[in-house]
Amino acid sequence: MHQALVALVEAAATATPSPTSGPDPDLVTPGPWGFVAIAFLALAVVVLIWDMMRRIRRARIRSEVDEQLDAEEAAARQAEASTRATETDDEDIDPQR
């Protein structure tokens, strides 16, 4: 057992050779097609963000207009109800008419 541990330690202590040459730099660079692909993706993201902001802005404006129209409609209904109540009150005051 002692000899096996000594052999294991000696095997672990020996240095492994490091590679002397790396890969060819022309083979690992993205090249012009990689640049075109990344530029296309960046342009697509910019266009999508621009379109999304336009749609959000349009939806917000539409909701504001809807709120204004609802408020005007409620005010018109309230004014109509108040005039109806006034006419009814006048009739109740003088029933002989």
C-alpha cells in the first residue's frame, strides 16, 4: 500500500507538458459574417424597442382620451338628470296645472 501511495504522489508531481501552439487565429474569429449577424440582431432589437415604445405611447393616449370621454358623458348624464329632477319637482309643487 505504501508503494502505491508513493507512485501516486510521484505521478501527480510530474509536470504535464503545456501546448506550445494555440489554434489558428483565423479559424476562431467570427469574421465578416459574424459581424453582419450581430449588426442585424442589434438593428432588429432597436427597431423592436422603437415599435414597442410607439405602441405603449398610443395605448396611453387612447386611455386618456377614453377617460375624458367617459367624464364628459357622465357630466352630460348628471346634467340631464338634474334638469329632469327640476321639471318633476315643478310638477309636484302645482298639481292643479
